[in-house]
Amino acid sequence: PPRKRLFELNNMAGGYGKYDVILRKIANLAVEWGYGFNKAVRVAVRDVRNKVFRDFLLRLGEILNIGEDPERFLDVERRAFLTEYHAHYGRVVEATKLLLGVYTSSVSSSIFLVITFLIFSIFFTASPNTIIIIYFGIIAVLTLLLYVIYRVLPRDRLTHTLPIYPPERRRYRLLLVLGIVVSLIIGGFIYVNIMIPSFAMALGALPLLIPGFYARRVEKKIREIESFFPIFIRSFGLTYATVPHVPTALASVLRSDYGPLTRYLQRLLARLNVGVDPRISWLRFIGETWSETIRRNVNILYDAIDAGGKLAEVGTVLSETTFRILDIRKQRIQISKAFESTIYIIHSLFSAILSFILTLMNIFYILITTIQGTVAYTPTVLPFQPIPVDLINLTTPVFLIMLAILNAFAIKVAQGGMYETVWVPLSILLFVSGVVMHAMHLVAQALFASILEIERLIEIT
């Protein structure tokens, strides 16, 4: 194809935004206005803020100016960028390990901060508003830290944003609405009738597992599809180079099995065989797989077919590049698993200790108010008055719910992928919080049963 075609990309499934504008501007200046590619590139890069892209265009302009083969140049640049991406991703993962460690340390430190203030509030008169301020201060700090982690980590989008969606998306939304409604009904019913917030939190969180597990199943399917795609694209490119007819090449390739990708390829072949427009057929294929990686690859593949490119080389390059990128992203999954386990443990300990101290505060509050109500003069070593605990009892479950939401999003940010699966860690954290809080409440009451007996004796006396 003519050199102008290098800058006029046929994007059938989403473009490249501002980069498309720059490339088309270069093609227009070079051909329509007679600037030549080297001068057109130098004029167009004045509006390019991305230094890497700007330097790449300048090098490409020089190559076109001296008449060297751009194919070899582009292959060398691709390999260099892929190597740099691998190194950069590794550095980001190492930095993320440090940030995730800071996050877990911050949650651990929050335990001691909250417990210290609660214990001091027992012996020294303090306003309940102070505890509430501490709660919201912790949430604010952890939110800021989570935002920093989100900004540092690569996006690694798993699903595309085209207006063509698979039926799984609609099913997920129905399950999400159903899960939220059932969760609110169960939680509200338990809270109104049993008056135990921890039970309402634990049992009310379980229905959220329904949309979460469904989204996780969809995410797993997309990752499996992507793992088979490099094999398919290489085979298709080699076959098309021999038989330059898409349905025939696709039928030949489908003699092999590509796991969960096979049925979507069969649907693509069926559409092409009945005469559906190839552009629409490929778009439907992208929409059904719901994969951003496949969207980008098919975009390039369709453009190469349209331009009459060398499909054998295109398929090999796409296969190699996709495989390398998917392999690089596995590093993120490894560190996220350790982080997820750590968050579950720390959150459980936080809920247990907080529930224990809160039960202790309630016991001492009842004991002190009983003594002060029955004895006219009570000599005390420490000049403290019982702090009202009603407001703290109401805000503590809210604080734990907010903390569970933050921790769930922290787990999902570390994992990447579909954010729709965040309901799984959120449901687990809320369930664990409720169960642990109620269990520690019973343990604390058993440990301090003698104090409660003294209170009853004082009331009788």
C-alpha cells in the first residue's frame, strides 16, 4: 500500500483518539498539501505532548525521507517498545508491592489508633464525637492511599466499551439488582426484628455473592478466551496468506480447537457464510467475546486485510505481542493474591478487637452508671465519668461497613480485571465482620460475667 496508508488507519472497532487526529493530519499535509512526510511530521508533532510518540514520529519521518523500508523500522520499534513496556511494568509492580504494604500497615495502625482512643475514653471523660472523628479520619486517609494505588497501577482493561455487549452483561445487571434488593430486605428484617447489627451485616451481605460470583465466572471466561487468541491469530494469518479468503481461511483454522473461543469463531464464520457484512460480523465477534484485547487485535487484523497486508507476518506479530502482554500481566495477579489474604486477616482482627473493646465499654458504662445511681458518694482513684456509648454503638458498624468497602476496592484495584467482581470480597468482608463481631461480643460477656453479676447485686441492694 502507499505510504499514506500508514497514517490512515481503518479503525472498525474504536479508534485511538488524539493519535488518530495527528496521524491523519500528517497524511493530509504530506499528500494533499505537498509537504512530504518528513516535513509533515515535523509540523504535526508540535501538537503532540506525549514525548515517546513524538520521538517515534520524528524517527519514522526520517526513515521515510531517506527511502528506507518502513516495515523493518516498525518491527524494530515494536520490539523496543515491548521490551520497555515489560521493564516499566515490572518497576510498577515492585512499586505497587510497596504501596500495598503501606496500605496494610495503615489498616493495622488504625487498629491501635482506634483501640487507644476507645480505652482512654473509658478512663477519661471524652466526647463520643471524638471517636466518630477518628473513624472518619481513618476512612479519609485510607481512601487517599487507595486513590494513589489506583493511579500508580496500570489500567489493564479487560472488557471493551463498545456499544455491543454480550448477554452476560444483561444477566449480571439483573443479578446485581436482585442481590442488592434481597440484601437490603434480609439486613433490614434482621435489624428490625432481632436488633443485632452484626447479624444484619453478616447475613445481609450473603446475597451480594450472587452477582459477584457470576461476574467472576465471566471474568475467568474472558481470560481463557484471551489465552487462546494468540494461537488462533497466528494460525489464521498463516492460512489467510495461502488462501486469501476470510471464510475459507476461518473454516480451515476451525478444524483445531481453541477452547471457549471456538464457539464465537463458529458464529463469526456462520455470519460470513450467509453474507453478513464482514465489518458487522467482526464487530459482533468482538462484542460477544467482551474482550478489550481481542478488540485491539481484531482492529489491527481487519485493517491489515483491508490494506492487503502480509497476513502471515501480521498474525505472527499480533500473536507474539499479545502473548507477551498477557504474560507480563500475570505478575500483577501473583502479588494481588497475597495482598487479598492479608486484607482478610487484618480486617477480621480489626473487627474482633473493635467488638471486644466496644463490649467492654458497654459493660463498664452499665456498671459505673449503676454504682453512681445507687451510691451517693463513690470514691474514685481516677476522675472519670462514664462516656455515653449509644452513639458509638451506632457508628461502629457503619465504620466497619465503610472499611470493608475500602478494603474490597483495594483488593480489586490490586487484582485488576472486571470491577464487577468487587462484590465477592465486599460480601466476604462484611460477612466476616458481622460473624466476628457477634462472636467476640459473646466472648467478652463470658469473660466479664462476674462484673455483670456485681452489677445485678448492686441493683438488688
